[in-house]
Amino acid sequence: MTLGEKISILRKKNNLSQLELAKEIGVSREYECNDITPTVDRAKKMALRVKEIPLLSEKDMDKILSIVDAFIRDTKAKQSFGLAK
């Protein structure tokens, strides 16, 4: 099993989309596609955060999703004006 497959299984187990997980832990969705290999440090950060997500309250999860939605909205706006990198 590849690292990407393991990440996918854990992400789905925690009911997260690829984008939600990527934004939550500050990584690229490409990890799941096996396009790149994360550093050991990134892999540790990913594992710790995914493991702790179920500990959050429903209110905290709603806050996180609101923040993620704001980042997505801002990124789309920047892209539409040609400002995104």
C-alpha cells in the first residue's frame, strides 16, 4: 500500500475531503496522488492532526470548516483576478 493510499484511507475514515485535509495541515493534495513524497516532518504533522480530529467538538469543526471555506473563497477570487500564484 502506498503512502497516498494510507492517507486516503485515514482521511476518509475522518470524513474529510482532500482539500479540507490539505488546508487543515498545510500540505498539498498531491500527497494522496503519490505525485510527491512528504518529508518525515510533514508526515508526522499529518498523522498527528488526523488522529486528533475526532477530539474536536462539533462547534470547533464548524469553525474549521468556515475558515477553510474562507480560504477557498479568497483563492477563487484571487484566481479570477489573476492574483493567485
